Amino acid sequence: GIQVEQSPPDLILQEGANSTLRCNFSDSVNNLQWFHQNPWGQLINLFYIPSGTKQNGRLSATTVATERYSLLYISSSQTTDSGVYFCAVVPVVDDMRFGAGTRLTVKP
Amino acid sequence: EAGVAQSPRYKIIEKRQSVAFWCNPISGHATLYWYQQILGQGPKLLIQFQNNGVVDDSQLPKDRFSAERLKGVDSTLKIQPAKLEDSAVYLCASSLFRSPSYEQYFGPGTRLTVT
């Protein structure tokens, strides 16, 4: 089945810093979503982005489907950005597959 | 618009006991998913419903897990009997239709501890 690799696995930032999270996938996909899992376990939808670029406030994402990767940018990070960020893909013939996540800690 | 609802939020049981989880999807969403998330890992799909029919249960351990969505709205997931390795967060999600072009939205999850 499709492989989804996220990097880095862990990231520690000082408040106000910027960061880039990466998601590589091994096959063509019909759907790609980025989620933020907060400390209470809730998965919050950030972006639905099978291709192209989207922005929402301090967050933006870019997916280059032909090269099989997606990037999530977080600017001016805040302590509330802490948690685990998941990339999830839906291959052409299969169900949604999640990466292992990037654990982000933002220190005040 | 109300999100995906799940209950209970937490459950602690002993091994070999039974447990059931409930999910109410976003109104109008035809497709419902149950995922299992073990600590430190991403969620993994257990079963997918389209209205009240199962479209994929290939990852569901059918000797102990069962799920139903009788009226095409609410769903229940049951484990009987539970094992220690079933300790995980069980997440319910829904989407408008089954097509991969539709976003999935997740509920808050049920954290199960089997002792």
C-alpha cells in the first residue's frame, strides 16, 4: 500500500518562530488533508489540499502532486499551535492513510 | 453546523469485558468511518459505511469487533471480548459522500483503556 512519511518527527520552537512540516507519499493520491491533533486528542481539519497552495491565517500549505509531497507552513508560532500534525492521503484505489505525525512543541 | 459527536469520551474496562462506542455524524453526511489510533501512531481505518451499508471492513478484527449503522445515521462500534492491545483512541469521522474528493471530519474520540 501507499507509504506516507512525515518529517521531522519532533520539532521544538520558540514562540514567534516559523516552521515547515513535510509529507512525502509514495503513490498518486486523490485527496490530501492536514490535521492538527490538539492535546485533548481532537483532530482538527487544517487543509484539504490534493494540489496547489492554500492559506488560512498564519498557516499555509502547498501540495505538488506530480512530485508526491506536501508542505505545511506555520508562521509566527504560538503556544496553542502545540500538538501533533498529521498528513493523510487517499490513494487512487484505497482508503485514507495517515502519516506518523510531527509533534510540535512551542515554548513561550 | 454541529460536528461529529461521540460517546463516551473515556472508558476503562478489564480484559475480556465488552464495550460499545457511539457516533453521530454531521447531518447529511452519507459516509461514516471508524478509526483506531494507538498511542504514538496515526489513525488507522477499521470500517467504512456508505449510508447503512458496509463498503470496507477489511481491517476490522471481525472475531472481536463489530459495527453497525442500521438507519444510515448513527453508528455503534463494539468490542467483545476486549484485549489489552485494544487500548487506543477510537475515532469516528464522516464525509458528505464516499468519493475521495470530499473532506473527512473527525469527532473527539473515545479513549479506551483495557486493564
